[in-house]
Amino acid sequence: MQKTLSVLFVAVLTLSACNSWRDSRVNPSNWFGSSTPAPVETSPDDADALIPQQSGNRGLFSRPEEEDRSVAIAKIDELRIDATPTGAIIYASGTALRQGAFDARLVPVTSEENDKNGVMEFTFRVTYPTYQSRQGSERSRMVSDAINISSQDLQAVRLVRVVGQQNALESRRR
């Protein structure tokens, strides 16, 4: 009983001495003052104000940027445009040259001629593995991807085109 009472008494005295630690300069939480507002050097006209600027300097342990090894898919099999409340989903599927195609994506093609004519064009690109793979059956080489387009982007569009290596599919607005 006396041991626990003496340990409790020492603990209470030690903790009561910590009150002066709070205001001490040795306490790391007192090294900096409280935060205060500072002026920001951006204008309201700057559209990318919240996106940090990329500098040319790379970190010591950063990896070099990988080169784009993607190519257009061999054949476009299907193009479907499904309406949504906020725009449309453009769905495309195709057949790759060989098995193992990955990283399928619809890459927008921008040109002034397409913008004038109301054409939204995409290239269906896939990446193949670096090792040699089998050709396989057509079903085993099927790849698909979809992209969401807002209604604002679709206002001036009359034609959606998806391009591959051997063919292209188009869908017109009714």
C-alpha cells in the first residue's frame, strides 16, 4: 500500500511541474507563432490558380518520365454513345493485334478543322507488353474503354469519331 501511495505522490508532483513546460522556450510547440493570413499573388482571372506549377527541376530520387509506347488499336469493333444527366459516355471496343494489350484509352485529337465542323475525334490507343505474346483468338484480344464528356463539351458537336489503325467508326447526332 505504501509503495503505490508513494508512486502516486511522485507522479502527481511530476505532472504538476509540467505546467511550466507549456510556456517554456524549450517546448517545440512554442518555436513558431500562431498562423496569420498572408496575401496571395494570384488573380481571379487565373484559371489554374490551384494547380501547382511544374518546375524543370526534378528530385534526386525521381524517375525519368516514361516514353509513350502506346499505338492505335488494330480494329474498332463498336462505338456507343450513352446519354447521362450531365452529358454522355462514349464507349468504344476494339480488337488488338495480339494478346496482352493494356492501358487502353481514348485520346482526344484536337484540330481547328474538327472544331469548325463540329467533330469530336478520338484515337483508341493501347500499349502492348515489351515481350513477344501470342496472337490468340479474336475474343481474347478484345479491349474496351469509355470516357465521360460533359454536356458543355457536347453542345457544338455533331459527329463523334473513334479512329484505329485499320478503320474508324462515327456516330452522328440525331
